[in-house]
Amino acid sequence: MKTIKITLLLFLCTFVAQAQEAYKHSLSGIKKVKIYTDTSIDLKLGTSNQFIISGANSSKQSKAKNDKAKGLKALYSKGNDNTGRGLEIIKEGNTLIVKDLESFMKRNGFKIQIPKGIDVYLNSGNLGHVKVDGITSEIEIKTNVGHIDLKNISGPVTVSTNTGDINAAFKTVNQSSPISLRTATGDVDVSLLSNTKANLELKTTMGTVFTNFDFEVKSSKGLKPVGNPRKISTKLNNGGVTITLSSTTGNVYLRKK
């Protein structure tokens, strides 16, 4: 019983610490959020009309250095900290812009929540992975070295990474604008509903395209190679929105959900 009480106490302390760490900003009148950072991002659907970010308090700086900075104000080359968290948050029209001013060496990644209907632009800089779950509005993501994982999305989606895999599982596919997922060094792995209408552009320079959709190719067990390792243009369910899946050195996987 004593062990259970101690475990529960530790859990509650952790929960309270995380709750205190979160920074919130109203999204009243906001239609799009742009985030610029050099750390990883884990973005999920929230339930309030607020931009909520946790992890902005995380710092690898020693207590001694923190004590030395007491009473002093941090200065940054990329902007002015107006949050007390090393972030600059400004509003331009109906867009909220969030700039991470700290070095990636002082960050451990951000966990972010936004409500339904807010478009997002995420730039994870040179060394940041990106995870997105449950966002059914427009998504744009850029990172130099990092994996991109998308779940329960609808699009439109435009994502790119120079070095990293891209995994995407679509809940539905929005037909309003093209969808593009591109990596130079890595695989692209996408899952679509069987009734998805799309014009497909599947490209790889040094890899192979695999699918279990019923294209007019010679059958084989499981996922089967489609065409040559350059470019394949085809349609799903008589065509629809353009979906481009592209890798330079990796494979492209198109899966039926």
C-alpha cells in the first residue's frame, strides 16, 4: 500500500509540473499558426480555442548557470521573448507566428495542441522530427534532418524533409488542393482508404514503388512493385485530387486501409 501511495504521489507531482509548464495563447480570430524551431514537434488536436505548448521550460542548462542569470534579461538574435519561455509570439492578420528563440541544445522537443479548423505551418529547422495526429485542416511541414509521422489527417498536406522517412495515414482525403510528400533520403509510406479518389504521381530515383491497390500490373504476393523506379502516373477510383509521393534514394509505399 505504501508503494502504491508513493507511486501515485510521484504521478501527481509529474502531472502538476507538466500542467504548470504549458504556455497558452488565445486563438481568437486566428485561422493559421506558423511555428519556427530547431527542435522536434509533437502536434495533436486540442479541445480549447487556444495554442498550447509544453516543453518550452525545458533546459539543459545547469542550475549554477541559471542562478548566474537571475535578475538579467536574455537577448536573442532572432527576436524578442514576450512569453518568458524563450518564444516570440506575434499576430499578423489572422495568422499566429511562433518563433523559438533558444538554441536547439537547450530544447527537448515541444508538445503542441491546436483546435480543429486551424491550418498549420511547421518548420523544424535542421534537426527536428515532426509528429502530427488528428489535424484535419491544411498542414505544411519542413525539416532538414528528421522523420515526419502523420496520423488521422485529411489534408491538404505539403511536407518535405531532406533526410528522413515520411509516414502518413489519411483519415479521409480533402479534394480541395494537391497533396505532396517528398524526401531526398528516406522512404515515403502512405495509407489511404480504398475508396479514395486521386490522381497519383509516384516517384523514386533509386528505389522502388510498392502498393496493394489494384493497379493493372502483374500480381505477386503481398505488396507488389509497380512500374520502373522513376515515375508512375495513375488514377484511383477514376481520379481526383493530385497526390505526389516522391523519394530520391528510398522506396515509396502506397497502402490500402
